[in-house]
Amino acid sequence: MNQNPIQNSTSGTKSRVNVLGVGISVLNLTIATQRILDAVKSRTKGFVCITGVHGVIESQSDVALRKIHNRAYLVTPDGMPMVWAGKLAGHSEMGRVYGPDLMLEICRVSAEHNVKHFFYGGANNVAVDLKEHLEKRYPGLNVVGTYEPPFRPLNDAEVRQLEEQVSQARPDIFWVGLSTPKQEKFMAEYLPKLGATIMIGVGAAFDFHSGRVRQAPRWIQRSGFEWLYRLCSEPRRLWKRYLRNNPLFLWAYFLQKTGLKKFELD
């Protein structure tokens, strides 16, 4: 197995769109799924960032996060603004690669490819519930482990426990259900330490697919207003994210498109 995720990240950067200094991969759901299965088959280590407005705006003030995005195996266009930016750049094939959708699609096709999965994240047994729900939905799905981390950095004993568990399970895909930027920083730090091939940070997908949180209807997702649906569903947790980030993104993207400000890829 090739152990250098930074070196191998170039295999997922064949074509990217510069959105405020973050390289968003030119993808749709079908292409993203195939790229990930290709990485699993070739044992190419890497991590996948599922990135929308929130991740791009956080990357403006967090240089380490921006660098993590730009050395990822893939950075999928999670929100419709990323898709629209791609299409404006001339990539008509760009389509939304939403974390929950990507998770379901990979789980759907992985049984025939003998792919092994590991779920890391959530709280109150969400990861266990997720395993049960997805195994029921996709007979033959091979989930080889779950781990529910504390709401703080892992201590040395917990790191050793996780390393041992993953070493024994040898998952192909290690799903990370934390929030941004925690999940991106976790993947960048732990990919070299853990015996997994691909890590994918899918955030709220754990809550959605375990049945804990209700997803927006599909027409709202396609409209670009899923952020408003989620804001109404969880206003106390999300109001700062959306009411701050969305205006900041629109202004910064205007500056980029008009050439008034340059945003360089690291």
C-alpha cells in the first residue's frame, strides 16, 4: 500500500475549480463514487473533503484548513454554490456530491466490490444505529467497526485503542461523522496513523442515515436553499454559520470573479 496521502492527493486533482483559494474537484456523484472505488482497489491512501460554503469560508481564516483541502484526494462540491461556481468556470458536468448521497451510493455498490467500512463519530450510539440502519438497507454491506469519540481530542490511551481497533478491522473506507473543520483536521492527522485506505468526512450524514435528524426534501436540496431548511430546523446551533458565512461567501466570490481580489491555491 502507498502510505503517503500528500503525494497521492494529486490523483484526485485532475481538474479543480478555484473557489476562494480552495480547489473544488470537477465531479458529479457517479464520477466521485468511481474515483473512491478506484482508490480502494489500488490501495491508494487519501482523504475526501465534502465541502460547501461553510468549509470554503472557514478556509479563509484558517490556513491549515485550506491546505488540508488542497492536498485532499478529492474535494467534492457539497453545496449548490460550489456546483454553480464550477459551471460558471465552464464545467458543465459538475454536479452536487452531497455527503449523505455519496455515503448511500458507495454503500449501495460496495457489497459487490467487497469493500469494508468503519464509522467514526456521532454521539449517543449514533454510529451503532447507523451501522444497523445501513446493513438493513443494503444486505451484504460489510461494516467492520464503529467508534464514538468524546467531545474533545483523543488522549493517548484512546488513540492507541483506536489504532488497534482499526488495525484489526483493516477497513477500506473510514467514514468520519464530525463537523467542519474538526473532521478535515482529524482526517489529515490520522490517515497516516490508521490502517484504512480512504477517509471520507460526511458530517451530518451520520445523524441523517441513523434516523436521528430529518433531511430536507430533495427539491429543497436542488434549489440551493437547504441551508435555510437546516437553519429553521436547528436555529440555535446553525444561525451563526449561515447568517455569517453566506453573505461573506457572496462578497468574496464577487471579488474573485471581478478580479478585484486574487485567491491563490496553496
